[in-house]
Amino acid sequence: MYDKCVKLLQERGVTLEDIGDLVLFLQGKYHPEIGMEEIMLTVKGVVAKREVQHAIMTGILIDQIAESNFEMDEQLRMTLMNDESLYGIDEVLAYGICNLYGSIALTNYGYIDREKPGILATINEHCAQCNVFLDDIVGAIAASAASKIAHTHGK
Ligand code: MG
């Protein structure tokens, strides 16, 4: 299931290294001593959790359904394809990931979701593909890894 999720993220345009860069963005100034090796191990540890894998697969599936010819409510399809700001279910799924890593994960997620650095900016500009759930999942994984690092290093 881990390999399937890594491949799925890659097919949608996100590598684990992209997520590692987001963690560096979040934690770099607090922990300048931390290298990419530790960051990548932490990101992989987050993605290894079954609940995170379920969130990845479910969220990306909804993005893919919105893009496809699958018969769904047209209003809901347009809401997803336009990434309407009042649709907050993508954020709710992301909280499910963050909740596994405590309040620091949640605040980091809120920050990164607003700032949209790195890969988050790239996937938000992608017009042909529906990335409504993808950006929140990726942000939540990075925020959770950042929280894990903060707890491990005591700040
Ligand atoms: Mg979103």
C-alpha cells in the first residue's frame, strides 16, 4: 500500500522529495542542523501510516472522478473543478492526517495552506487536472512530518 501511494502521488505530480522541501520550509529556521536525510525518513514514516494512505487514496480518487466522465452531480463537479473556496471537505480530510500528529501539525497545515510554497503553488496552478484534495493531502503530510520533527527535537 505504501508503494501504491508513492506511485499515485507521483502520477499526480508530487514526489516525496517535493514534500521534503515543504518540511524544510516549515522547520528549517527552527532546526538548521536537520538534514534532508532525516526529513525524508520522517516524510516516509508519515506516508507509511495506514490512515494517511487511506486519505491519499480517497482524496486523489475524488479528484480523478471529478476529471472523468463518471456521472456525478454537475453542481458538485463544477465546485470541484473550480476549486471553490466554500468547499471545505478537502481540508476536513487533511485534518484527519494532522490529527494523528497533534496540534503543531494542525497549525503548520493552516500556515502552509495559506502560504502555498513550492509544490503547493505548482499544483494549484495546474488547470487541466483537478487537485482539490491533492494540495491539502500534500500540505498535511508535510505539516505532520514537521510536527514529528518539532516533537523529536524539542522545539
Ligand atoms: Mg484543496
